[in-house]
Amino acid sequence: MKNATLGRLTGAGLLLLAGAVAHADPCKVVIESNDLMRFSLHEITVPAECVDVEVTLKHSGVMPAKVMGHDWVLAKDSDMSAIVNAGLAAGAARGYLAANDNRVIAATKIVGGGESDTIKFSTNALMQGIHYVFFCTAPGHSAVMRGKFLFGVTHVAQVGNSN
Ligand SMILES: [Cu+2]
């Protein structure tokens, strides 16, 4: 009896602890999208200490993926237009992403209302000081569904302050 109670308490404590750590982990990003063609974040910063980055894209709307689907794609700023155009050519059946596009650093699948997708990628592919962007490749969406992705921002901020 005593042991069972202790076990339950310990379990609850561990769950609380795990929740707090997950919330504070700067290497885990949650971004929402919606029926109004918007991302909830315009800038994502990831410290250089992150070995991997986990990104969860949620769709908080109700419209289906065919009508208002979104994905989250990470690339160099200079590659965005080409990736979006190649995605358009690939079409809806391929989730508006060309197959094996090596300019894409990371990408979720397209999600519709109520859905989400989580991806994890290594920061080995990222260099500090390079301007990365995240965006949605659904037709026309990247005009508004885009933001800055900063890796190793602590260093960048220090450089900025000295100017
Ligand atoms: Cu979109």
C-alpha cells in the first residue's frame, strides 16, 4: 500500500518535471498556423548549443489541408523562391515540395485544421551567421507565411550590440 502510493507520487513528479523541461528546452519549437494563412511566429531563434532542433507545426484552424494546408520549410533566404517555385511545379500530390530538393534543410508535411507534424533535424547543416528563413510552400502562402530563423543568435546579438 505504502509503496504503491509512493510510486504514484514519484510518477506524477517525474511527469511534472518532464513537462517543465520540455517547455524550457530552446531546441524544441512549436509553431502554429491557422485558417487565416498565418504562422504564430515571425522569428525563431535556436541557440548554437542545440545538437538537434525539433519543430512541431500545428494547424489550429478547421479548414482541410486541400483548402488551407500548411507546411514548415527551412532553407537559406537565397533559396526560398526557387524552392517555392519547384514546389508549385511538384503540386499538391507531392505536398508542394519537389522530391529530393537538397536546398531544403528541413520540412514538415502539409497539415490541415486540427493536425500537426513534428520533425527533428541536426544543426550540423546550419552555420552561424547565415540568414535562414522558414516558410510555407502552399501556393501563394510564402508571401505572408514566412519568418527569420536564427541559429546561434547569442553570438549575433553580441556583435550587434557592439555596433
Ligand atoms: Cu500555408
